[in-house]
Amino acid sequence: MIFSKRGHIEKKGENKPRKFSGYVRNRSFQKTFIIVSTLIITYLIVLNGAIPVKYKLEVGDRAPRDIFAPRDIENTMLTEENARQAAEQVPVATRDITAAPVEVLNATENFFTAIEETRRGIEKKLADRGISGTGSNYENALRQEQYAAAQSLYNQITGAGITLTEEQVYYLVARVSDDELAGFKKLARKLISEAMKQDITETTLNVSVSEVQAQFQESALPQDLKNIGSVLAKAIMKPNKVIDEEQTKRDREKAYEDAINNSKVIIEQNSKIVSKGEIITEDKYKVLSDLKMIETRSIIDIPFALSVLLVILLLALFLAAYIRFFARHVLKGRNEILLLCLIIILTVFIARVCYEYSTLTIPIFIAPMLISILLDLGLAGVVSTVLAIAVSFITKGDITFFYMSIISGYLSAFLVSRAKHRSRLSLAGALVGLINVLIVASIGIIYNKPLTVIARNSLTVFLNGIICMILTIGMLPIWESTFNIITPLKLLELTDPNHPLLKKMLMEAPGTYHHSLMVGNLAEVACEDIGGNSLLARVGAYFHDVGKLKRPNFFRENQFGDNPHDKMTPNLSTLVITSHAQDGVELAAKYKIPQPVRDIIQQHHGTTMVAYFYHKAKNSEKGDTVKAEDFRYEGPKPKTKEAAVVMLADSVEAAVRAMPDKTEGKMEGLIRKIIKEKLDDGQLDQCELTLKDLDRIARAFMRVLSGLFHERQEYPDVTQLVEKDKDDDAAGVATNIT
């Protein structure tokens, strides 16, 4: 507890409400609160529309209803299955084993050479032993040599890898005839040679051997030779190709990737995923899961929600960066920020509601139209893009809506940006509708949609453009009055002579009123020549001297008798004269004149010096103590082209009106002199006028003033003409009498 200055005890917490209320009244806090609230509300609306309908299903369940795809989705499992099949169908890659055919043929020759040499060796051994065919022991000796030779051949053949039985070897040595052996040899060479000309790998070797064995079995040879041929083929045939595992892997991976990339199984938007009562297969379940349409334990899909939040934050960052660098005037006022945020929230909310009926009925063009009219053309285009991306979450990525909202959004902002009449706004609505039709029809043709669908969609989006403009025109007065925003339509209303403040000026300060009208003509023409807002300049000129209503008789144009300043000190007169700028701001605020016009009222004199009273003070007895800064307007200096032009037009109109001799040459010299004095005095330092602009302004002033103060023929006095006519008549009568 603490003691207050009044003596009573206060609790430490009592000052906390004051601090809180201070935060609440702080403009920066209010702006931050508005922006953060807008982000939260927009995010919740978008997330609500983006989350798909969920079903409690498992693989093997029956679908409770027809389920349609909210967007294009790939059936990844079916795509992968097709890709695997495509990869499996790719043949293996091989490399030639160049030595294999030669080795097989050599083995064949070696086999038959061994047999032939063994058979010839038997006769030679018998001859060496002196046993001839006529001898009594020839048969026994022959059998002994044949058995011995067969055993030797068996060992030789077995060593070569040919697994014949001893009986088969003995058959080749002792029982087969020379003709049969020759036929066997010829056939073996042919069959094995032809087989080795084909591609044989480890995996196809058995197939090739089986084909040769079958050919042996189909031949006319004795069965024993057929069987030996089969054994021989299996023993000596070998692969002439080796599988290139790496190349095969690369080829199959390429086939898999090609199938994955070019043969995707796509379920198009709004097409049926499963029918009512259909069994949920594993691939259909995967599709529904990918679409986030399967119920999980979590009520909200956290990764999905965070992803949407990230995109919304990035869009907000993009919009904030644009405003920071290209539309800073929007950040100056709380009303402008609140207006922008309300338009964004309203558009997103309407989009969420309309999506339940049709994507193409979403009136997204209201936002760029309103922002272009009420705030800034460039900002309207950027907001249109931001909203198109944000609402695309609600529309589940509808490509037709996205293209239409981007293109027509920008164009609608351009079409209404300089609209000065409600009829032009209506025409803009029709043009937006036609542009929508062109976009929708083009996209429909590109995606081969039926003509009936294209026609129906075209009618919908045409009406969308018309309805957007109707809503814009209907809401415009509400936004203008609620947020005190200036628009071309509002400016036109302010130029109405029946405006209460203008009528008051006409009745109480008629000189100032007519002066303001003339300044308005000068400012409007000059602003048109330099690319400024000519309508704002005219309205600013009409109201720039409205502060003189507080003391109209203290200003020369409203005086019809004595001048009150003759009885006042120069300092007091200066105070009265310079106060009309701030008085005008207060009076304009009372009559709810928009801020840009009030800025012109405050800045139309800048910090210029009241020269007449300054020189009057300098010539007085206390002239040595007079300070120039005491005889200047408070300012600020003009910060816009329009305020600077009104300043120059105000000075030029007053100076030219006071000229005794209004010839074109003298008027132009005076105009350029006044502009140069303002430039030298630094009054134009804070606006965007260039020297070229100042030259154009001078020429524009001359065009207007030359038409007003053109040379007139001097007419003689009417009384003198009457007297002259009487004298002439009298002289004529006298002549006739004479």
C-alpha cells in the first residue's frame, strides 16, 4: 500500500486499470489488435472450409455413401503396382561371353576325338600284341582291350565333367558302329552349335539344354546314343551371355520411374472414389487417407492446420511488406487498417458460405473493387491475389476459380479505380462479368468440359460480376460514412454548392467563397496537367479558406468598409490571419470533411510569411526586435501534389486579382515569380513536384486566367452617346430650316 498526495491509502493494484486503459487507447496497440484479430478470424474461417468431411472407415468396410474427390488425387498404391509390373516386364540386360561358344564346340570335338582315338587304339594294341582277327584268342583279347580302353575313356570323360555311366562308355567303345558314331557326332555338332548361337544365360541354360535333349530324343539315333547325347548336352553346354545386374537394375528403375511419373492413376476432382456399399480396398483407403477424409483420434489434423496457418502467415507477411513499401498511407490511420481488415474478413466469410452452393458464385471481386475505390489501386491488386490464394483452400484448389479470381480481380480494381459516376461502376460490373465468361469458357475448352457445363458456368460467373458491383455500390456509402474515407464519388458530393459548409461560406464570407471557386478552377486544371488527383485538388480548393468563417471581416475579400487591422498591432493581425488554417481544420472536422481535404486546408499556406504585417512591424518603433519566424504560418508545408497546387493557385489568384493591368505578359511574369518565391522559400520541399511540373502548373494557370481576364473592347460612356445623338438631331433640324 502507498499514500496518495491527498492523504488516503491506495493499493498498489489500483493503477493497473489505468495502465490497461492507456494501452487500449494507444493507437499502435489498437492497430496491432485489429491486425492480429483479423489474422485469427481469417485463419479460422479458411481452416473451417479447408478441412474435408471425415468418415469412420477401415479396409474391408462398406462405404456408407457415394464419396467424391474434393480435388484431384493420385491413387498412389495402384500407380505403384502398375509401375512394379512395368519394371518386371523389362528384360534383363546381358553381356556376351565371347569364349563360351568356342569352348563348348571344342569340348564337343574333344569328346568325339577321345572316343575315336580310344576305338582306334584297341586295334593297334592287339596288332602290337600280334593278335589278329583270325586268331583263336582274338575275341578274348579284344574284350579285354575294350574293357581296359573303356575304363580309360571313362576316367577321361569323367575328368572332363561328362557324367556317363561305365555301361554307356563301354557302349561307345565296343558296341556302336562307326556309321552310328559318325551320325551321332554330326548331329551333336549341329544341335549344340545351333543352340550356342542363341542367347543363353544362367537362368535360361536349363531351357536351352532341355531343347537340345528333346531334339536328341526325336532323332533317328539308337536310344543309347540319344541318352548319351542328352548327357553330353547337359555337361558341355554353358551360358554365352552373363546378366548385367547393374544395367538391369538401372533399366527397371527407369521403367518404374517412367510409370510413376507418366502413368499416374489420377482420380479427378468431383469424380467418385467409392460407391455406396462398395468394399473399401487398401488402395481406396489410402486415397481417402491422403485426402484427410478418414477419422483419426485427433479431432483436428494438426499438421494440416499448421500448414494452413503457415500459408496464411506468409500471405499476411507479403501483404504487410507491400503496404510497408508501396502503400504506407494505409498504415497511418487506424480507420484505414480497420477498413482493410473488415473487407478481408467479410470476403473470406462470404466465400465460405457461398462455397456450399457453388465455387463460381463466390463474390471475391467485392474486395478489390472496394479497396481500389476506398484505399489504393495497387493495394487492391495485391489483396485480390492474397484472397485468391487463401480462398483456394476453401475451394479445394478449384483451378477455374483461382484463374478467374486472379485475372478478374486485378482488372476489376483497374476498372473502378477512377470511377467518378455510379453509371461507370455499373458498366465496370458488366465488363467484369464478360471477362469472367471469357476466362471460364477458355478453361472449360482447355480441359475438354461439356458445352452445357461451360454455358452454365459462364452464366453463373457473369451474374457474379454484376452482383459484385451491385453489392459494391450498395456498401460504398456505408464504408464512406463509417470510416470517413474519401472517394471520387464522395468528392463529387463535396463539390455540390448545397453542401452546408459551402452555403455557409457563400452567405457569411461571399468574397472568400468566390475566391475559393476560382482557386478550384486553377487547381483542377493544373493537377490534370501534372497527373495529380484533380478532383481532390478542386475540393481542397473549395474548402481551403473555410477557416475564415470564424472572422470573415478580418480578410480583405470580405471587407466592405473599415479594415479592422488598421486598429491592431502587426503581431495580433498576423495571429488572426494565420489562425484561419487551423480554424479551417477544426471546422472541417466538425462537418466531417475527409482527412485528405483537411490536410490541404492545414497545408495550403505551409510556413510562408505574412509579408505585409512583417514589413509593417519592421517599420514600427520596435522594428529591431521583430523576428521573422513570428510572422509565419505554423504549417506544415504541403506534402502532396494537390496541397502544393492549391497553395500556388491560392497565391496566384489573389495576386492576379489585385493587378491593375492584367495583360497576358504581366500575368505570366507574376505567376512565375510567385512560383519561384515559393520554391526559393522551401515551401515545395516536401511534395513531389518537379521543375517540369512547376512549368506545367504555370502554363495551366495562364490558360485559365487568360480566359477569365481576356482583353475587352473599350466602350464609350452611354450618357455621352445620348447627348451626341441629341446634338446631331438638332443640327439636322437647323439645316433643314435653313
